[in-house]
Amino acid sequence: MSKRVRISNDSLNSYGTRVLTSGMDVGQYCRNPVLLYQHERGNVIGYVKDLKVENDEVTGELMFDEASELSKRCKKQYEFGSLRMVSIGIDILEMSEEKEVLVQGQTSPTITKSKLFEVSLVDIGANDDAIVLQKDGKRITLGKDGECPLPVLNINKPNQQKEMEQKKLALQLGLPETADESAIEAAIEQLKTSKAENETLRKDKDTLTLAGITAAVDTAIGEKRIGADKKEQFIELGKKVGLEELQNIFAAMSPQVKLSRTIVPQGGTFGGQATYSKLSEVPSDRLMEIREKQPDEYKRLYKAEYGIDCADYM
């Protein structure tokens, strides 16, 4: 009776990475469960029977076809125990550096999603859970003398990461990339001070501008260009268009004139001016005009001035 062997599990291998069983897709492999020797294409020595994924591990039974001398020899060595290590070949689909998928001693990201494409009988592996990986079409052999170009975890190279960030920050501050921490800190403090000063200047400028706008609106109210009830409305307009443009708007507006200044009242003077109380108040250049065109008004002013009726001069 064939013995069941562990093909893969979640344990940490000697290259500092792990392959999560929960993320391994075995569907395609189960349709062609080939068993190779030493991960070599062309050296098919059998197949894997009854492949199972359970309890965070992949297991199966090795079946040797004995169709070649290699297969026969491998079967004998496997039964004898001189060949006992099984290894997998997978395509890497996703990796992660999240803390929840890392274990103590790990130096490379965890392979969270993968696709199984072959199982091999091997002689010497990196450890008891040796595997072969493929990423972006490049094979990564986790075995003796194998090359592993997997990325290194950032948490395992803090000094290098810190140096890179420091160089980047120095360049952003306009310093040479060789600037030390004290120079970078001084530059940051200077930047903070300049920012605070600029903010103060901006606030002062805004205050002065608002004061100018308010003064311009008050002047326009005093000149009867706008009503006092429109003060806040024109202040908000000034904030949007600026003081200069607001002043241009006011300059284009005519002062409001009282109705009494445009209509000649009963007994008023000619031309719509304010009513004179006596003859001596009438300008000399208007006197003849009133006498000729407003005789009744002239008589009223004459009596107010001298206390007697004006002689009939008409």
C-alpha cells in the first residue's frame, strides 16, 4: 500500500519565505498530476494520486510508472528511503508583507496566492519542505545552491530604508543628498518658521483689505450712492472682486437725490433749487431771472426782505 506524503505546508523554508496552503490553487494540477524527478521537464517518473488540501497542508500518494530506468530506480530508492524528499513547483500570484501573515525569522514576503504546476521527487532540498517557485516566468529553485530573487522584507532592512528616505527628504528640501539628520531638521524648522510668517502676513493683508473695503462702502453710503441696508452685501462683493474694482463700481454709480431737490415746490425758486426765505439770499445772477419768470415768488421774497408789498412793476 502506497504511503501518503506531505507535499507542501505553511512552514517557513530556509529562504525565509512561506507558501500559504489556503491560497494554493491545485485545480489545474489535478487534471495532470505529473511527478517529475528533480523538477526536470522530460524526466517524468509517475504521477501523484489522491491529492488533498486539508489542515494547512497538501498531501498525496506517489505512483511510479516504471516506464523508464529512472522511474524504476527512483521507486526503489523511495521505498528504501534514500530518496524521501518531495518538492512542489508553483507560480507566484500574490505576496504580502502584512504582519498577520509573517512569522518569526521570516525575511521575505509570504506567498499568499499561488498555482501548483508540478510535484517532484528530489534528493537535497533547502529543508524538509523544499519547493520550486516561478514568478513572472522566472524559476526560483529553493534547493541546495538555488538562487532566490524574492524581495527582502522592509522590516529586515530598516537602516537602508531610513537612508533612502533621508536622501529623498534632503533633496526635497533643496539640500544635498549627503545632508545629515541635523541639517535636515534645521531645514524643516526653517520651513516651518517661514510658513508661519507667511501665514501671519497673509492674515494681516486680509485684515487691511477688509478694512479698506469697509471704509469704501461707508463712503459710498455717506455719498448716497447705496443705502445703509446694502452695507454687508457690498462688503461681501468687495471680498470677491477686490477693493480697486469695488471703488470703480461706486465711482460709476450716481448719488441718490431727494425728490424735493428735483421738483420745484409751491412757492419755490426756479430751477429746482432750495426755496429762498428772503430776497437778499438770492444770488445776483438769479435775481433778474426770478423777477421775470416767477413774479409771484419775487414779490414774496421782496415782502419778506422789506416788510412791504412790492410795487407793481409789471
